[in-house]
Amino acid sequence: MTVQRRHLSVSGLASSDGCAVLRVSGQLDHHSERDFLVTMGSAVAEGRRYVVLDVTALAFCDSRGLNCLLGLHWILDRRGGTLLLAGAGSRLSQLLELTGSAALLPAHTAVKEALQNVPEDDRPAWPPAPQQER
């Protein structure tokens, strides 16, 4: 799954029945919130209760982007899962701290670390196996 718009790109890195690992790059703001929410809605609709977002390449996140992350967290929490962030830069980490959101959206240094918070039965293989050309 790869969704690329003017400001935002979301790429699937790994998945299992219960968890999706996605890379988010670009800008998560009022221009891209709809595309982000549609993409995340698809992951949730497929039954995933855990979502790990690799935000290493997320260059910008404003209050609308933060609301998207909090909304996704809320939905996953209601399903017995959670949203995990990996590789948050200093700006995103500061935004989470200043708004009091860090307790709800803990930032992990890497995807591998974030996946340790996903039940083993739901955890996808990491690192993912390279895809072979057909």
C-alpha cells in the first residue's frame, strides 16, 4: 500500500493480520489530513488493531496532523490496540510534549523498538523480507 499526494506519502513496510507498519513522509497538515485518514481507515477496516508509524521522514506536523494521530490512537484504543510512533524527530517530539500528547503517543527510537509493544501473535516480521521481482 502506497499513497502519495502533494504533501504526504504513506507506504506499507510490513503487516500481519493484527498490525500494520507504515512509513509516513512529508507533511501531515490540513492539506493532507483527509488522505492520511482514508489510508489509516483502510488499515483499521482490514482488522488491524495495532499501527506502527515510522515518522522518521515526517518533515512537518501541525495541530491538524496531531489531531489525526490522536484520532487514530482513539480508534485503535477502542479496539484494544494502540498507535505507536517510531523515529520521531525533535519537532514532532516537542509537539507531543508541549501538548501533553506524549503519554498517549509514545515515541520510540525505531520500528523494532515500537514493535516490542505489540503482542507477539500480532507482530509482523521485522525487518521485512525483501520483495522478489517477478
